[in-house]
Amino acid sequence: MEANEKRYDDMIYRRCGRSGILLPAISLGLWHNFGSVDVFSRFIRIAHTAFDNGITHFDLANNYGPVYGSAEENFGQILKKGLGRYRDELIISSKAGYDMWPGPYGNWGSRKYLMASLDQSLKRMGLDYVDIFYSHRPDPLTPVEETMGALADIVRQGKALYAGISNYNDIETKAALAALKKHQVPCLIHQPKYSMFERWVEPKLLPLLKDEGVGLIAFSPLAQGLLTNRYLNGIPENSRAARPTGFLQRNQVTEEIIAKVRKLNDIAIARGQTLAEMALAWLLKDERVSSVLIGASSVEQLLDNLKALGNLQFTKEELNSIESILS
């Protein structure tokens, strides 16, 4: 592949906490649409289009697929087929913490699991190192010192350049940051679920990360598709909520939620944006948010989401109207 020479012209880059890393305001997540059940020709176009438009950060995890591991394998093929020429321009992240292989050592937060998992991830992607390696979730039974100690050693070994955590609440985050400090390895970034409909990070976690100099990258910023025009008139047959399995279930798409979505959509239209664009812009209005992590099932969807960067400013009246709808 030959990358777009103007790929850095329009993307916004933000400092990730108190670090030397700048992240694109919009990053690409490979949680969905890059697995073995998906079409390679489609998702290689999505990855190339992302990079051609300044998205330098590609986010994975050991069990992304389906099947487990297949998103990393496919991303390894994308790198091999051309994107790998630009490795030094990329931030590639992976994680371990959820179910990956059978038995007691293929889940949670033990040193055994994290180190074995990263070795497998590197092999699947054909990489010597990842830029960020995350503890994907806190482990209530493994001491946080063990989990963070493993992350610190992984960084010291050069298998990851930076350590991150995901899905940790404010109390768990304090403990994790303290444990990493003992190893003199800073936490670069926290990846929580955060959207207009999921705001648990705001009271305590966001201020803590700001004080500690840790970046934040929001996953599920569109609430699994709820914050798009897809559900304005109920549940379409081919939508995520219509499927029997998945993270967005039919019973979550209530009349009350749809009513809120329609009101938010009216504000977005008045701003000259789609609802998805406004939902991303609403997160990025906060300078503490380093990046938002989007998925994309098509090039068109990716390009539409990138349009959010054209208008990140909100009037006081718009913010008040949005708050009254969400509260």
C-alpha cells in the first residue's frame, strides 16, 4: 500500500495524560467487524482508510473476534500486506483479562495469564512489541500488585512500551496506579466505557485521571449504536439489538430511550451533524478525553464518524438542552 501523503492534515491529536504520546482524537477499535466471521477485503479497506485519514491508533485484545484471537490474526495480515511499512507511525494496543483459553490460567489478572497472553498476541500479529498493553479488567481475587507487577515487567522487557488499564473504577484505579508507581512504570491510559448514556466516569474517575496525569480513551462512545440514527424508529431487523446475543439487547431499547435519542437527534440536526457525530463531539469537548474509540463495519461509516471533528464546540444552550434530555 502507498499511504495518503496528506494523512496528518485534518486529524486532531491530543496529549495522552502527562506523556510524550499524542493520540488521534478518534481511534479505531477492532472489537467487532475484524474477526474470522467477517470479510477480509472489507476490513482491510477500513484499516487503510483509517490510516489515510490520520487514525494512527488501532486497538485490539486477545479475545477479539469471533473467534478468539482472530482479530489479532487478521490485523497481523493487514500489517503484512502493507500497513506494516508504517509501523513506527502506529500505536497498536492489546489487552488481556477476559476469557481466552480453557483452564485456570486463561482468564483474569495473574502474571501467568498476562505474560502468556501477550506472547500469543505478538505472535498472532507478527510484532516484536505493542505500544500499549492493558489489564483488561480488575481481578477481585488476584492481588493488584501481581497484575501491575506483570505489566511493569512487560514494559521493562520491551514487549510493550506503555501500560494501561481498562474497566477499573476509581478505587481500583487508585490501587493500580499506586502499585505501578512502586515499579516506577507510569500508567499511560485508562479505557473505560463512556458515552452520553454511560457517564459513571464523570464524578470521580475523570478528576482522578486528570490529577494523576493519565489519559482516557472512551470505548462504546455510541452506546453500541443507540446514539446513531439507527434506532430513531424502533429496532431494525438487521441491528445489533435485534440479535439474540450481543451486548445490546432488545429490552434495553425502551420507548424512553428512543424518545431521548429522537430529542438528541433534533439537536444534532440543528448543529448540522448526525447524532453519531454529535455524540462523539460531546465526549471530545472535554480535554481530559484523549481519544474516543470507534468501531466501523464499512468505510462509509468510518468516514461519517470522522466528520465529528468538524464541529467540537457546543453552545451553553446546547449543553443545557442535552443535559436536560439525559438527566
